[in-house]
Amino acid sequence: MSRRILIGVVIADCHIDFQSEILRGIITQAFKSNCDIAVIAPLHDFSVRSVHKDAERSVLDLILSDSIDGIIYDRNTFHDEDICHHIDNLCKRSEKPVMLLDYNDHKSFETTSVDDREAFETITDHLINVHGYKKIYCLTGPKNTFSGEERLAGYKSSMKKHNINIGKDWTEYGDFWTEAPKRYAKRIFSGELERPEAIVCGNDVMAITLTKLFTDAGIRVPEDIAITGYDASIEGYQSSPSITSYSRPNFQLGAEALRRLYRIITGKICSKVPNENGELRLGESCGCSENPGLRHSIQRNISINSRFETQLLYGDMLFDITNADNIHTFADRLDNYTYFLHKMRRVRICLTKSYVDATVDKNAEELSFRTGDQMKVVLAKSAIWRESESHGFFSSSDILPDYSEERSYPSAFFISPLHYNNNFFGYCAVSFGKEPRSFSSLYLKWINYVNVALEQVRIKAIMNRTILNTSKALLYDHLTGLLNRSGIEQEFETKLSAASGNRFIECMTFELGGLKKAYYQSGEEKSNSIMAAFAKKLRSCIHGREICGAWASQTLCVISPESNRVSTIYEQLCGKIRETQFSSEENCNIDFTVGVCSLELDSSSDLSEAMYKATVNRVYTYTISEPTSNPQFEKLCLLRNRIMKNPELPWKISEIAESLYLSKSYLQKIYKSYFGRSIIEEMIQFRIDNAKTLLAQTDMTVTEISRECGYSSYNYFVRQFRMCEGCSPSEYRDEQKRKAVEHEN
């Protein structure tokens, strides 16, 4: 079966009746045309700015998904111009056909609209023909918007048809919100505007606001002033008095938008769903009686939602799912509360790989999201049973694995973000099966509970790791990763003490005498590297019941319940150490001695004393270097270490020789015999090494770096750098930046 066309719908406030009707039309027409639907549905319209709400914009990146073939975009539902521009840019970047809803001509996208003019004319006709009003004002939508201008034109058409002259102050542009009607009411209260007989408002929100303001001011509605709205919202019917309004053909708007987009994508005309034209919905605000059957239907839906909302508010869902300390427990508990999603047929909780990793073994400062990131479905639930868990990840470019499955029917999912403040966790996908409906306002509360629970899971994971790492730091040596002295003693009590049934144990010490020389010759970093590599090799020579750890600063130990283990471990260790002598990373070919002590376990046995005896009782010595009899050796090592740490200082051979009570020629001779290079050669190399670090890790200029490294002449520094590295300092910096970019990519 070939892949279905997938239409992305970008819309906010899906739970509002107005948008819900549009979506019902889109989904109904999509199912008839055998298309899948992905409604990218942020939970807010971005009219209010906050860190938490702004993070929702990440889910909009799904617009760039390769799986989407076309986009229906309801720009009017987003109440912030910045977010609108952001979505516009994403739609353009997607290079997919875009269909706007109810919007003025857009220079980049196609637009589908419905005829508000005729509907608004019908409302005005009702006020004139049924109630006999003549002095009728119009508070329409924003100026230069398609819907606002069309509704104003419908009002004017009705007034002209009835030969009523419109006064210059009778029409006013509003905002489809509450501020414009507040200003409008003040003008009437103050007498700036003469009191009308009736006002037709561009939508129900403005009508409800005006009604309340008039009632509070002692102006009766409809006895003193009749008011009508538009959009036929539930809020308008719940108002007192109920608002006379018009049930706009939003269903037809959504269906027609999909049909036009389908034709652009395929070049074909799809079958049309039956029309659901708009109609006048009578209420009390114009002087009519409301429809009792309609009120019963609305009250029934409100009652169902209210009952579920009460259960959600006073139930245990929030407490139950926030007590989970891992993703699997969270999913198991959330499974018990999906019944709050009224008429849900399928739900998927999809989390980003970065979030999953953050709850397992990684701490992330901020969890972000981009299309193409790896996702995991942690909860897949149908209306009746929980589906089998998928252990793999999928690309968010596919949006959901469901869209790639073999199905005999199309699907529609609502994709909403899961996040907490600026941390983005993933998204929740909800489908209502074959029924073309949207989620209710209860879903907003439900998904916010889910967001809080996911943040709690993440925080608990961080806390558990912090506690574990703290405990580990108290019992383990940070350099070797082995047990430290406290850890050895604790492990000894658990594994090998007299209480565990052992009578004798063998205590072995491995004292790394060569570390001191390595420190003087190569510095602390190299010395630590040798110690860590040696510990790794020693750890690989012991078995499960034996204990290996760092007893002192340069002394490792092994405690075994078996006798005569020291010779076996020593032979294995020597073989493994010799294998590393040509390795630059794991070379631990170094002088060390092995001591051993047998300890009988009883109430008076002392592990510390046994370790001391083992250190004294040396049985093996591993030597790779000839011992030096020169008393100046350690002084030269200390000198070299000082030059390595401070190469920029003005080191002079004569002053160094004088401080060591040596002649200049003898000093340079023995220095080169021990370290393979003269003092001047070493100083130059250390300066160049320091310069390379500054070039790669800072923004200092080359001139500043030359002075920092002890060069008074910029040209001499560049010449010496090129001699050592084969390139100029600037060329070296550019190459390091290029490598860093390649590594990031």
C-alpha cells in the first residue's frame, strides 16, 4: 500500500468551539480523501509571554518534517506577531504548499475564506425585520483584516437594503477581544456616542463583554440596548442573557481548505463532503427566546466535562504520576488515567532521546528539540488496552510511527508539546479514531499534570545520580577508579572478614617507586596517567572474590581469600605491563615492588597492620631503569618541572648553573644525557606548547600570545613557531578551528 498524503495543520486553542468546528471540517474531508492529518497543536495562543509558554514553539519545528506533504495554517489563532513570523518562516523553509484560513491576501501562501458578509447581513436583517430596530451600531473586527472588513460590509449591505442611513459614528473597528468593547462602552456611558437601539458585534467575546458592562451600569439588555454576537460559542450561550449569534460555517471552511490544498498537491479534485451551512442561533440578548433543545445539548456536554474535571482535580492522578522515579513507572501509572481523554481512541507519549538519556545516565543543562531528533514511544494506548512497548527510537521527522504503518483507514492525531519551562521533553499524540473531533479544555489540565510528572522524573534521576556519585566519591579513589582505603575496609568487612567464613587472607601491596621519577621528568599529568593505567592492569589480574584498591598515594593493594596468589598475579601483571611499553596512551612500564603478608582472621586481626607488614616484606621487584648514583638527578628533574610550568621566564644557563653549583658545560651535558634535549631546546618547546594551547583555546591575538609566552619580538616568535610546527601561529589557529567544527558536526 502506497503512503497516504499527510496534511499538517498548524492551529492554536483547538479546544475552543470555533477552532474545533474548523478541525472537524478538515478531518472529515481528509478522511473522505484518504489523507492522514497531523494537527500541530500548541496548548496556548502565545498572547501571554513566559518561559514555559515560549518553550512550546519548539513543537512547531515539526512543520519541517519530510513526511508532511502540505500545510493548513490558521494564522488568526496565534495572538503574537513574533510567533506568526516564526511560523511563516518555518512554512517557507518547508517548501511545502501552504493554505491559510480566513486571512487577507498573503504574498507567499494561498488563502481559503468563507462568506462572513452574507451571515452578518442575516444577523442585521433579523434585528430590523423581527424587532424593528433602526438605530443599529456595528462593532466589527480589527481594521484591514479579512473577517473584520467582511462583517462590516455585511452590516452595511443590510442597512442599505432597508434604506437606513448609517451615521458617521455608528461603525467601529474592534479587536475580537475585551479591550475594544470596554473603550466602546465608555464612549456610550460618557455621552460621546448616542445610545443605540442595538449593537451587532463581530464575535461573541465582544458581545459578552458589552452585555456585562451594560448590565453592571444599569443598562438593560435587550430592553434598553439589544446586542448580537457572532461565532455561536458555548460561552455566548452560557451568558446571561444568552447571546443571539450566528453559527458560522467553520466546518465548511476547514473542508474547503483541505480540498483546495489536496488539488494543489495532487493536481486532482477530491470528492466533497456534504455542506454544513451556518445558521442564526437565537438567544435572549436581542429579545428572542432561546432554543431549549440546543441549551439541553450544550448543558449535557458541559456537565460531562465538568464531572471529569472534578475527578481530575480532586483525584490522585497528579500525586500518583509525580511519585514515579523512572520513565517505565511513569508510563505504567499514566496508563491508569488516560480515561480522562474523553472519546480517545489512541494516545502516544513520545519522548526525545535527550530526555530519556537525562533520566538514565546524563545530566543536560537544557533539553531542546529539532525536527530529526530521535524519539521513543514510552506509552502507546488504545481506547481499551495498552499496546506493546517499542524499545527502539524513531525520527521525529516521521512525527509518529503510526503514519508509516499499513492501515486500511486514514488517521488524525493532535500533536501537543511536553515540556517544563525551557526544557522540552517530547510530545503527546491523541487520536479520536474515525470521529472528527478535537480535544476538550480538560486535556489542557491533563497534559499539564503530565508535564509536571515528567519534570519530577528528570529531577529525581539527577538527584539519584548525585547521591550515587557522592557515595562513590567517598569510597573510591578519583585517580584510579579503584576503592580507596575506606572503601577497601568496607568491602573487606562484607566479603573477606572472619564473619564471612574465611580463616586466612593474603594481603599484597604494589608500591610504584618509579612514579616519583616520572613526575620529575614528565610532570603530574603523565604521572597520573601511568598510575591509572597500572591500576587498570592490576584490576584485570584478579577474580570476583578478591579486593583491589588504592591503599596509599603510590601504593595499590590486593586482598585475596586464597593463598599463594601473589606469584600468579605478579607474573600476569608483568606480562600485561610489558605489552604497554610501546603504547603512548596506556604505557605503565614502571618500577614497582610487591610485598605480601598472610593474615589470620580473628577478633584481634588488624588489616592496617597487615598492609604495613606486606609493604615491608618485599618479595618481588620490577625494574625497567638503571638506578642513578648522580645526586644532582632529582635537582635537574625539579628544574625541568619548573621550566615546564613557567617557560615564559627569562631562563639563563649561567644563573641555573650557579644555583646548582655546576659549571655551564657540565650542567648542559648531564641535562641532555638525562632528558635528550638541552635546556634551551626544552624551554623553546615548552613555550611553543603553551602558545599552541592559547591559540586553540583563547581569543588572544598572536602578539598578545607571543608576549605571554616570553617573546619580546613578535617576528622572532612567528619564526620559531614555524620552525617547530611547520606553519604560522595564525595558520595553526585556523586549522584547530576547522577541526573543532568538524568534530561538532
